[in-house]
Amino acid sequence: MSALSFKNSLGIHPQTMQLRAARAEVLANNLANADTPNFKARDFDFNAMLDAESRRSLEMNATDQRHLRGNVNTDSELMYRNPYQPAIDGNTVDTQMEQSFYTENALRYNASFEFLNSKFKGLKNAIKGQ
Amino acid sequence: MSLTNVFNIAGTGMNAQSIRLNTTASNIANAETVSSSIEETYKARKPWFQVLEKQWKDVDGLDRKLDVRSQVGDGVKVAGIVESDAPLKKRFEPHHPAADEEGYVTYPNVNVVEEMTDMMSSSRSYQMNVEMMNTAKRMLQRTLTLGQ
């Protein structure tokens, strides 16, 4: 496959951005429910998810129906956060922590964006050949 | 697109907090609204927050990423407004026009200190939701400049 195909040249960054956006939603839901009784804050293991995402492209090809599928199974479950200060109403959202996670997630999203953007710039340069 | 969902989630959060702020305002305004019977007296009102579950249930055959997101709630909703069952205060004020036969006037069970802390909490939560929406907006605006 040529190096100029999108799949090869963009690297892991599109998946990273998608996952960052998904995590932003999870964290936003935690923050919106900061005052909801019995709400349990949730999150997912970003590294494990990204790992699963990149390994998914390494799944084995089956050219015969008797071939075994080399599926990479990962548990992409949402997990519950261990609260630092659980509230008396059963809520486990630590607002400050969630806010810092949310901000960090947004920054890392921007970082991935920069990488992806520079990949596109590189492709543009290659096309123009200047 | 997940990031546009953040807008919805922050919107539900802001809506819920503004309803909470409204009940607080109503409670404080009616803190001294007296009447002659327990039934007629104003009782403190509190919003009842619940997680807004995702309406979209069909996750079969979809991406694993989407699968995870379908487990997340879609923000917060106000399931209802409940009246406080704290005891009402009776005061002996025989010259009050609303006094009953024994000379007692019933005052609402509004705890003004509690209402004030509630008000601070809800205004902070509202600000937090606005902040969250702004961050998501900046992220989306950045994304729109991809490849420029």
C-alpha cells in the first residue's frame, strides 16, 4: 500500500481524537451530574482503549471459513471512579478532579489535533511538490 | 459526534441548575409567607435530580467506541419538584390577621441558611457547566480548522 494512503500516513491521531472526544462526553456527564444524588462518576481507561483501537487493525485475515479469527478482545467497559471524598447523598463526583481531567483531556485533544494537522500539511506539501 | 453531545449535556446541566436556582428564589421569597393552617402554608421546594439516560438503545452492530458511549448518561434531568416535609413553625401572634382561634400563625419550613448555601452551590455548578461548554466549543472550532 502506498504511503500516501490516509490510513497509513495519519497514524494513530484520528483514533486518538475520536477517543478524546468520547472521553470528553463521559467527563461532561460526570460534571453535569455533580449534584445528582446516588450518581457514580465514570471514566474509561484511555490507554487501554487506544491500545485496543490500534490493535483492531492488526486483526487476522480469514481467507477460508475454517480459519480461526484472531480477534483481539478487550474490555472496553466504563469503570467507576474511586472517589476521594464521597458525599453523603451517594454522589461520587469530585468536581475539582473531574474538571482537571476534563481540561487535561481537552488539551490532549488539541495536541492530537496539532499532530494530525501537521500530517495533513505534510501531505499537502507532498502533493504540491514545491 | 461526541463533542456536540457535550453541548447537550452542559445544556441539561445549566437547565437543571437554573431550575434549582428558581426554587431557591421561590423559597427565600416565601420564607415569611404565613397562613393560619398547616395545609395552606408554603413548604420549601427542592428539585429532584436524576441522570438523563440515553434514549438510543440499539447498540448492536455498532462500533465498540459507540458501545462505550451508549453506557454514558446524557446529562441531568429534573425528575420533579418535591416539597420538604420538615415541620412547620408555629408562632404565637394573636394580633396577626392570619392567626387561628388559638392565636397561632404558621410559618413555612424554609431554612434560609440552607437556601443560601444551595444558591451558592447551584450558581457555581451553573458556571462550571458554562465553562465546560466553552471548552467543547473551542475544541470544535479548532477541529474545523483542520487542514487549513
